Amino acid sequence: EGMHPGSAERTVRHANWSAHGQSAGKDGTEPFISSALSSMPIPARRTIMKTLADIFEHTLQDVYYAENAITKALPKVAKAAKDAKLKKAAEDHLEETKGQIRKLEQVFKSIGKKASGEKCDAIEGLIKETDGLMEEASGTALDAGLLAACQAVEHYEISRYGSLREWAKDLGHDEAHKLLSEILDQEKATNNKLTNL
Ligand code: FE
Ligand code: FE
Ligand code: FE
């Protein structure tokens, strides 16, 4: 006791983030990796989620955060892209993404929960890389790099929605399963479209 301040706090890392324009707050917790690599006792917060329902809801909040972050990043990609088809693909997927946010809100509603976001470190990292690319690349390198960055995001989404829709099925959330499968199909179609540009 007392050796690891904060380890007894059973608070979930929460970004106090909402869908409409507010940015994530600093949560002040230690990065997961550093605690995983050290020989220190496992912090209590790692055992907060226990059930499939818990991880389902948590991951739903993660993708809700990610989709909202994507709606802010895609206009920058569309603007930076030189290739007309890539520009159009980014603009089209922005509109589709806004629809996905509405679908996710329906998913939350269908399981009796209020829509909320939980900071997604993966999307933050992918967007950060893309921002860096826009500063460091031009010409063909920029367009090729942006295309690859967009596909990295689609692959992340495909993996998340693949898990989420299976969990929804296991949990007997039929409407959520249907909606999440629809989003998964859109992400797969977008990835295929990008592959064929
Ligand atoms: Fe999406
Ligand atoms: Fe995430
Ligand atoms: Fe997407």
C-alpha cells in the first residue's frame, strides 16, 4: 500500500470526450505498456472489465471516439491529396463516416446505453502519423503515403467491427449485430476501393 499511487483507483481511463467538437482531456494515468513491462503489481484498473458485455461496451466507446476523430482527419486528407480519385474517395468516406456515427448511436440505444467516447490510442497514433506525412512528403510520395494511411485506418476499423459484431451476436444483441455488420461491410468496401485506385 502506498508504493504505487493510483493503483487502487478503480476509475476507467475516460477522456471526458463528447461527439461534438470537444477534445480529449488528459487522464493522467500511466501508459499500459510501461506497467506491462515492469515487474510491478498489476494496477487495479486493469481488472475493471470482467465480462463480455463490459469489453463490448468499452470497444463500442473506442470506435465511437475513433469515428469522430476520423471525421476531423478526412477533410485534411482530401485537401492534401493531389490525386483526384483519392481526394474524392476521402470526401465520400467522410459522408459515410458521419452515417456510421449515427449507426453507432443506434447501437448504443439498442443496448440501453448513452453514446459516449473512450479515447482510442490507436486512431490517435494513426492520425498523428498521417499528420507527419503531410509535413514530410510531397508529390507521388504524399499521395501514395496518404492512400496507405487511409488503408491502415480501414484495417483498424475492420478488425474492431469484426470483433464487435461477433460479440454483439454472442450477447444476443441482434440489432447491434446487424448495424455493426453494416458498418463492417462499408469499411471493407472502402478498403477495396482504395486498393483499386
Ligand atoms: Fe468508419
Ligand atoms: Fe482503439
Ligand atoms: Fe472507415
